[in-house]
Amino acid sequence: MPNKKLICRLCWNEDDWKHPSKKPKNIEKSDSYVSTHSYGHEEWLFRLEWLIDGKHYAFLQGIGKNKYVGGTYDITLYIYNKTDKEHWI
């Protein structure tokens, strides 16, 4: 059976998603999690030195719901640049 397909928006990051770049607050929509808290949970996605038993775990705010636990998914990630009004996949 094929994996369920999901799409998830990531917050803007200028440091390759290794740590918060602090710029997203100025680029994101004013009511987003990032604008409110000055960071997005996904800003640590590519800290590949943080492996646990050789596996990389990550959290995607946009799909971080319990209903996805235990499933296998094909996830398309995208970002939105409010300044240029562009979506990047």
C-alpha cells in the first residue's frame, strides 16, 4: 500500500535549518507561531549530529498531530517568502 502523501510548510530559515536564524519573525505572517515565539520547531531539522541510535528524529509543526503517530508518509516540504510572495518546494 502506498504511503499517504502530506504537505507541510516550514518556517523561513537562513541557516540551513540547523538553528533558528531569527529572521523568520520578520518574514512570516503576523499570526504565525514563528511571529509569536520568534522561532519555529523545524529550525533544527538538519542537525544531523543529533542522531539517536543512528536515526534522525524531527518535529514538523504543521503536521505534528497525534493522528500521524505510527504511520509512514511521503512529505513534501515548502516555505513561503512573504517579501517576495514566492513558495519554494
